[in-house]
Amino acid sequence: MSHDTEAAYASSEIAEIIMQNQNTFFGNLGTQGAWSVFAGREGGHQWPLADGVICAQNPSNANDINIAFEYKRPNEGVHGILTALGQSFAYLEKGYHASIMAIPEQYTSHTSPGQHINRVIQSTAPDIPIFIYTYKSPNLSATRPFQGRINCIRNIALPSCRTINRTATSASTSGSVSTLWAHMREGMSHPDAFFRYCQSVKIISSIGENLSDVRIPVPLVQAIQRISAGADVYKYLSNTAGDSISDKAWRHDWFHFYFWNNMIPFYKDNNPYIVNDTPTRIQITNTQLQGLFSGRVDSIKEKLVSKLNASPQTITEDEAWEEYAKKVRKDAHSYREVIDSGLFHIGFLSPDGTLTDLGYKYVDACERIGTSLEGIPMEILKAAVLQNGQYGAMLHYIYKLSEDLFDNDLFAFSYQNANGNYVFDKDAYLQWLDNTFDRQLHLVKKSTIRAGGTRKAFQAEISFLKKLGFIREMNGRAAYRVGLGLEIDWPQVQSSMAYFQNLI
């Protein structure tokens, strides 16, 4: 099991410990007994990066309390406890309200490392908001591998701690917390989308930026100047403000694989107007390319053409180009946010936006066989998603929770239809999982409603895992069974986890 997966299990358990002892941990902060705590990961890429983040929310507090989490394994050696101490101080300077370190209960060369670190802190900075937990080896057969195996060594109420000065810069680098598993979205997180972005980073890193082959229609250029006089057209349409490696890589990716020359105009004829339905150059399958801005009645190209063809016309062509430019800019930001953060969390991108060794292995494998959809590239992606992206931990929790549920009630979330056959209510089952992830495992942030309430629990995650083959299909959809729940393809999961060991 990887370091990141163990850290995920441990941070979830410590979030539960804090919830059960919130008055001791938070003291007189916020409304008593009303704290909501969940474990996640840093949403940004700013160094130094914590192994996780424990976020605490209270109705009386306008801002979340974010706590950096550092996890050390026995194989890192006893010197790892000093590294953890230094990192814990660094996270405070970065802007976190507190730090938590979780270290082994003992090493072969040290029988009480937690007490040792506690003495160091007490003798040098006794009021510093650093908490120490020690742990015994996790029980991987349990739903919660660290349940009953973590002990708090240093616990000091936050109001009693020294207040760490948080500059605007430090607060901004520690204010974004994402789910424990890598952020993915259906319709965006395609394997080929990951490959093309990584390939763009490789190109930019080696030969620099060159957009001379990108042809922006004059009416679109003019529309951008009316919206924002003097704006750089390429930066506007790609929603990139600067010239960092990641900015340049996204511009290369956006203008060569998404918003490319042939698909840029929103119409291809104007008597009457006809939608330009040219797809992107992102492959969904070997025979299907991803569509963007067209193909649905509510797509921007469809809506603009409909308005221009109306009698009388409900929009001028200049207004249509302006509306189109704004939509392109908005969606460019959305796509970049999903793809960039996903690649970072699965270990293909470094904090500075360059490719990691694993990222280079992935790009080179894709280029070697000419596709990202099969063979070694797909094996690398699967392995990275499970281990670095923490989907292995997510699948573990789904499986173990479901096993406990159906052991007690084989027909949970099932009902008999008119023919006497049992039917599984997958929506109720997924909502139960979502609630359990929130209330028992503390892994789901509940402060915001999914897409205005229209998105179902685990919708994006299950779609993505099905695409990678970790979830079995039935009639093209994720498979669910009475007495089992979500059908996980465990042979594939085990194969991908084993493959990861060959990559590191």
C-alpha cells in the first residue's frame, strides 16, 4: 500500500477523533458541538505540500479552519520524525491554522518517538498549534483501517495556541481544500485530454510557446477588443493571465486540441446561419472525438445560430461574437481547472507545472504507440489514479461499507417489482454511501450543493472509474447488484496496484 493511501486512511480517522473531541480541540471557538470536520487534500500546488488537509467548519465562523496533515511511515526511518516536525512548522508559516503529524508508535531504534517530539515542542514552543498522533500498523481488512489504532500524544486547544500571523499571500496558498481523491469530471477527464495537456507541457518545456499557426477569425478578435480593449486575444480566449509554464501549456493545449482552427467559428454558413459542429481533437474512443460548444440545443453555437436565424433577428452578429467569446473564456477556465488539478493529484505534474518523472513516462508511452486509450499508457494512468489519485482508498471504503451493509441486510436498497424480481435502487444506495462518507468517514465536504442540486452522489467519480475499467458495466452503465451494490472489478484493481510498483 502506498504512502498516500495510508495517509488518506489516517487523516480520515483523525478527523473522526477530532469530531468526537471537538470541545477539547476547538475550545471556545465557534458554536459548541456544531463543528463539521472532513479530511481532504490541498487544492493548490504551492510548496510545501502537506500529505492532506483536515478542514473544520462551524456556523459561527465565517472562515474554515484548515489544518495541515503530515504522515510518516516506519520505512522513512527515525529521522522522519524530525522532518515531520520541520514540515509542521513550515505549514504554519504557509498559512495553515494548525498542523497535525501522525508518526509510528515506535521504531526499532526508538520506542517513544511521539513523546520525544512532544518534549522538543514543549521545551521550545509550548504554545505552537502542532498536534501529535502516533499509530499502530493499519488493519487493512477493516472498513476503517486505523480505527482504534491512533493515539493522541499532544493535544492543545486551539484558542490556547499562539496566533500565527497569516499574510494575504500565506492565507491564499492554504485556503483551498479538495476531496481526498483527485478531482475528475465526466465529459472532461478523458485519458486523451490528460495526454494532450501533458504533451503540451513537454513541448513548451523544450521549445517554448508558438501560436503562430492559430487562426482567430477577425470578428472574434474585434469582439474581444470591444469587451476588453487591448486584451491579448490568446490569453483572453484561453483564460490565462500570465506566462508561466502551466499558462503556456494550457494555451498550446486549448488552441491545438480544443479550440482549434477548424472548430473556432461558431457558424460555417450565414444564409441561413448553420452551426459549425466541428469537434475537438480530443479522442474519447478510437472512433469518437469530443464535442464542444455544439451538439445540444443548449450549446452556445446552437443558441447563437438560432437567435441569428430568428425572424426578426434577436441578436446582431457582433453581439453573437461577443457572447461567444465570453462563453469560450469561461469554459476554458473550467476545463483547465479540472485537467490541471487532476494531473497534479495523480502525480503527472509538479507544483511548478512541469512534468514529473511519472508524467514523462506517461507522455513518452502515449507517443510511442500513438494513443492514450490502450496499452502501457492506459496502464500507467490506471495505476496513478488508484495510488496517487487516492481512488484505491475510495474503492476500499465503498467495498467495505457495502460489505458490512449487505452482511446485515442482503436486500438493502432492493424492492420486488410486479413480477416478483428484486430491483436494486442504486440512487438510494449511492446517497447512503455519500452520507456515510460524510458522517462516518468525514471525507465529503457538505458546504456546497452539487451543481445546483442536479448532480448525483459520486456521479463523476463512478463515470471516471468505469471508463478506466475499475467498475463493471451493464448495458454501458455502471453495474449494481442486489446484495452487493457497486460491482468493482477487483482483479483489475489489484493488477493496476501491482503495476504501480514497477513505476516508482
